[in-house]
Amino acid sequence: MKRRVFFLATGGFLLELTAASSAAQSLGDLARAEKEKREKEGKQPSKVYSTDDALALKAKAHQKVPTLTAESQDGRSVQVTPDQETDVIFMATWCPVSKRLKDILNDPRTRPYVAKRKLIFLFEHSEWPTMEAKVMKTAKQNNYSQEDVAIEIAEMKQKSGSSRVYDPSFLDNLPGQIYFCPVPDEVDGFPDVLTVHGYTGTGLSWLVEERSMPEELAQKVHDDYDPDKHKSSEK
């Protein structure tokens, strides 16, 4: 049998997803990149850091925001809606950028800016179809057999022990409520934040634009949880 070399990285996260997203970038770089991406896709830019654009976001506060039907960990159906006191954050347990945002939110330097907010964390109703698709893609690129794929997926599920998420430990110590739901089309990556002003994209833009966290401090906390930076310091 061929040796199975899939893309699970140390700590249970995916190597395939870390290269582009974990490189250290300034908030301005992140904003410009997101703006260009959304313009190409025909979407209005939502992550900018000028005063005018910040005011424009706040001006949308009275527009209707979506109500999402979600499910609690014990199977109860709930309605989730962002409001003046509540922000909704879409995350994925396999995503290293989501892990970084979790660390940022639990950092004492960040807490004063979210202490009075009700945070609701939403995850895919089941992450396993996404994980299986990623394994299949990697297997196809490397000419692995269907048997290899089936074994890899079975081992992943057995190690996880969860029918919902890839990494159940990710749910520990999240500073808010946890629910599961189908991911809206507007969410084109993780993490993404939904407020009364709409989808703000990355957690950093939300912290700076919506929660008034100083950009320099947000950048500092963000960089402190850069996994590539930590790897370099260990060499």
C-alpha cells in the first residue's frame, strides 16, 4: 500500500490552509487585499480603515440584519441575530486563522474591548463533509487510492470522537455561546464576523472598526499569535 501523506499539521490543523493566511501582514494590507477580492467578486468592500468608511459602516446600523436558525450542542433549535449588544462569529475548528482569533479574544489585552459584548460562535452544522472534500482533493493530486482515502477519513473521525467537528478541543474556552448551522453564502472564509452593520470579514477588522481596539494594539496581539513567528523563534 502507498504511504499516506495527507495534510494534517501539528496541533490538528491543516497545512494546506496555513501558508497564505498565517503570514504576518499589517491591518492595512489585510484590508486592501480583502477590498480587492470583494471588488473582483462583485461585492462591496467591507474591510477598510479610513474614518469615512468606518462611519459608512455605522450608518448601516438600522438596516435589517439576518436571523439565522442554529442548533445548540444539545440539539435545541435557536434563532441567532446580531444586535447592538451581540456579535456573531463564524469559525472552523480546522482553521488556523480561527484558532488565532480565539487566542486573540482570550488575550487580556483584548478583553476590555469585548467585555460588554455577547459573542456567539457559529460552526458548520457538520465539518466532516468539508474535511472529506479536502482529503479527497489531496488524495487526487497525489494519486492515492480510494482505500487510502477511506482509511484516512476513518482515522480522523476516530481521533476526533465528534460527529460535528474536526477538533472538539477548539470549542473549549471560547468566550461566548456555541451553536451550529449551515454557513450562509455571504461567509466566504473563516473567521468572519456578522454585526448589526453586516459582515465585517476578518476578526481584526471587526476589533478595530467595531470594537474600537487601537490598530497598533490589535496588530501587536495578532502578531504575538503568529504560528510562523513562533516556529522561527524555536529554530
